[in-house]
Amino acid sequence: MSGPESVFTGTPNGTSAEVRQFTIGKDDDGVRLDRWFKRHLPQVGFAMVSRWARTGQIRLDGKRAKVDDRIAAGQIVRVPPGGDTPDRGPNQRRVLTEEEIAEADAMVITQDRAAIVLNKTPGLATQGGTGMTRHVDGLLDAFAETGPRPRLVHRLDKDTSGVLLIARTPGSAAFFSKRFAGRSVKKVYWALIVGVPDLYEGQIDAPLSKQPGTGGEKMHVDEKNGQKASTRYRVIERAGNSACWVELQPLTGRTHQLRVHMAAIGHPIVGDGKYGGQDAFLTGSISRKLHLHARRLVIDHPDGTPLDVTAELPTHFAASMEQMGFDLSLSDALPDDEPTPMSRDQKKQSARQHSKQIRKERRGERRERITGGRNEKDGFTKGRPKSGPKSEARTGPVKRGPTKGKGSPKPASKPGPKEGSKFGPKSGPRSGSKPGAPKRGGPSKRPR
């Protein structure tokens, strides 16, 4: 079992009359303390956990702890005695029949300590709903004889077949969920579509939202209020003009995205009457089931080596491919090379760095305004000086460099009106007058 290593005394039903100590396992690294209690001591209610935390009875490595504290692998949590709620304990797992266990085992492609990869059959829902009793989530108890119950980290439509990733432990579920949320997962689908697109390769960018009046069961293209949705497609082979085989790579993960996008460009997926109507069905012996299959999945693995899995086609899809004469070797369902989108944490870090750079530049601007844009050490302007009378009045005339002759340079004079101009005197100021000095009642009477 992958859970907390415990050293405690108590009765077989989980109650204890003495202090208990647990070592936090790797799968619980980073979770909240109250979440840890819910996972491993569900018989202790949240109200009791909160009371213990307020009174200092719960300790992490000997220190007081709060219910919202994040715990780390290897820490020791001290749990006081008692606290068990009557008639409350771990959820009872449903006992599966031999047929259900055999069905679950038949879907397994590969499994390890962190993940179980299934090849979901068409017609089997991923999760339960109203009146839905047969689904993948209900079969996961077949893989949890001992240890935590495996968890779903993404979903496929009921009629879509192919690769479905299951997390075996809470820690791996958190790891895989972050990859799906950060859109770093590469998924490639195979589909048969009606007709042949004019462009054999392209990208569909059409925002999607729930279609009003359908109870959220149907999506549609909504340019105004829809969420961003992008899909890449590539035609692999065609069967005349009636149908073709395509690769689809969703760049976003909206509900029914591939089905809505293909119908939006006038080429619905074969068998998709929900979005393509009667035009989605081919004549002859081609199956009326949906021809959409999650062929390949590439995702990071907690062990460090990427998980790359391929799922075989279901019976009806393989039969249609054979009838149309398509060669399966023409596609290896390899995802297109593209820059990996930044995760949320990476986006936050980039935004912080950008804000820091802006604050740094603004501090430099304020420093320039205070010092008048001059460097006190060498007397030269630090940046480009502002032009105009305001800048010159604030900082004074810019000094010129030394001339070829001896002695200090003369101060730069402000240019006056041209000689002979109608707006000024015909002769310039006398040699003894200051350049640019205001005139008071005629020429200066100081001796030369």
C-alpha cells in the first residue's frame, strides 16, 4: 500500500486511545493537512481536525500546525487520541463481478506504480451520470485490491475509443493533472470524415461554448462568447471524394472539440449524427458508429521518462479502414513538433520578472528626473537630452568640448536673429556685453 507509514496502537476498526505518529509518504507531498486526514483518517471529521489544530494537539515535526498547512514527504505528523466519528470510516468499495474484472483487465495497455493506461472501448462512458451505471470509473476498483483507489485525470467521450490515462496514486494524479492543465500533453486522434477538405493540412481556430437549450449536452461555435479552441488536422489518405482518413491533434481540450470543429468546416466525423446529422453516415456496409479514436498519448512521467502509448483500433473502425483500402502504415500518429506551452507557474514567473523589469526602469527614470538627467561624476547627460526651452532652462546650456587653442572653452551663446533681419538690430551686441543678456534702455555704458 502506498500510504503513510504509521506507528500507533489502537483497535482494529481504526480508533485509538493513544497518540499516533505518521510519516508522510511521497504521494502526499505538498497536500494540505486537512486533505491528508481525509485521505488516511476519514473517520476523523473536519471539525475535530480544526479543533485539534487550534489547540495545538496536531504537530508537524514537533511544531504546531494549521489545517491549511502544506505537508512534505518525510515529515512526522502527531495525531492525538480519539476523535473518531461514529459510523464514519473509509468508503466501502463496490464488489465487482468476475465479468467486470475481466473487462477492466482486457482494456489495460500498460501499467506501473504511477499510471494505468487503458484502451477504452467505444460505448463505455468514462464517468457515471444520471442513470449511468456502467462506466470506467466504476471499474477502477479492479486495480485497487490494496492501496489507494486509482483516479481519472482526463476523459474521453462515451463513443470515442482509445488511450485513457488513469493515475494509480493521489501523488501521480496531481502530477498528471498539472500536465493536462498546462497543455503540455501531446494527443493524436485518428478519424474518418465525410468528404475531403480543400487543404490537406491546416489548423481550425473556432471558439466553442455550450449550445443554449441543450442542457450543456451539445457545443457550438461561438465567436463572441466562446472559449478558445484550436485543432490541427492532416489528411493521410482519401477514398475518392466520399471520405478520407485524418489525423487530429487538439491544442486545447474543450468538450466535443474535434467533433464540432470537423462539422464546422463541412466534414463531420463518420457516424457523428449529433453534430453532422444524416450527412455523417456513409452508405453501404460502413458502420454507423462514431469513427474517432485516441490513437496516441505522450505525457511526462513522475519517474522522468516520458510516457508514450499507442492504442489499437476498435473492431468497427478497423473494419471500415480495411473496406476503404487504407494503409495503416502511412501514419505513426506522431505529434507535430511545436514549442511546449508555458504552464501556469511558468506564466506567473514570467509575469513577475516582467513587472520587476518595469519597476527597475521606472526607478531609473525617477533618478534621472531628480538629478536632471546628469551624471554628477563626469557632468555629461546620461540619456538623450530633451530638446526645447524647458530642458535647457532646467539643466542649463550643454557644455561643449575644448577647442584647439589654449585656455578654457567659451560658453555657448544663444543664437540671435540674423544680421540685417527685420526683427533685430543690424549689428550684434558689443564685445563687452554678455551673450543673450536682456537689454535695458539701450546699449551698455560700461567701459570697454
